[in-house]
Amino acid sequence: MRIIAGVRKGLRLKAPDGMDTRPTTDRVKEAVFNIIQTHLPARRVLDLYAGSAAMGLEALSRRSDMCVFVERDRKALSLVRHNISLAGFDDSAEVVASDALSYLDSAAPEFDIIFMDPPYNKGLISPSLFKVSQRGLLSRDGIIVVETEKGGEEPQLPDFKTVRQAVYGKVVITVLTRGDIG
């Protein structure tokens, strides 16, 4: 697992042990960042269900201003902090030890990019999207990138529209934007 582009291109990140945290593969990450490249650099990024912090760190490497990393698992939190320090982004990162839904209840708006990679098929996508919408956490031209398992939960909510969906093996990437944008 590495940072693919930007100021930290090629930096190898520490990968999680075991199967509790499922990091986005370099192939999928590269495809995601090719899809969203016109949204970078971003002012504020949210890496919800951060896991290893790979998505948020990639955004920071591509010169985004700041990223909030939200993770509740203690081992994953340690990995998030380690990878942020390894990449030298301590000043651009905020780490929040919380479950994602609780964080969304008190988050300060607005984010330009929200990465959402919850544990597969746990019913977390719709409640997360609902809270993002309800609290106005996505900027006017912002995007949400959702990673799901093929055949699993569908990231749909009337407040958002799908602008792109792509399948990479067993992974589905869906890019959403606010439904009120033409």
C-alpha cells in the first residue's frame, strides 16, 4: 500500500494486520483519484471510516489543505496516526476517535470531498449519507466517494445523485454529488 501521486508519491504506508481493516487497493485508489482529479486539491476532506488513512493521505499528497480522519477501532486508529506521521502530514490532519455516525452528528460543515468506506453490508451507508445531507456537511460542488462490495449495499438517497459508478473486481466505487446541483 503506497501513496500513488503528489508530494509524497511512492511512500509506502503501513498496512493493517488481519482482516478487521480492509484497505483500498492501490489499483482501486488510483482509479478513484483519476475519477475525482478535477476536485483536487480540495480545501477540506473527510476520510470517514478511515481504516489505514490511505484515501485521505492520498488527497493530502495531492495538495488538499486538510483532512479529518474518523475511525473508532483502536488498532486502526493507531495505524491512522502512524501513517499520518510517516507521511509528514501531522499539521494538515485531524484524527477523531469516534464512530462515524456520532461524528457526523457534531461535525463542522463543509467538506469538499468525503471518502466513505464503511465495513461492508452493515447498514451504515444510508444513515451516513442521511446525516451528511441533514447537517449540510457537503460543500455546494462537493463529492462523496463510497466504496462498497459488489452486490452489497447501494449508496442511494434522494438528496444525492450518482455522477459515476465503476466496478473493480469485487469493489464498487460510487461518486455522488448533491442532488440540488444542476
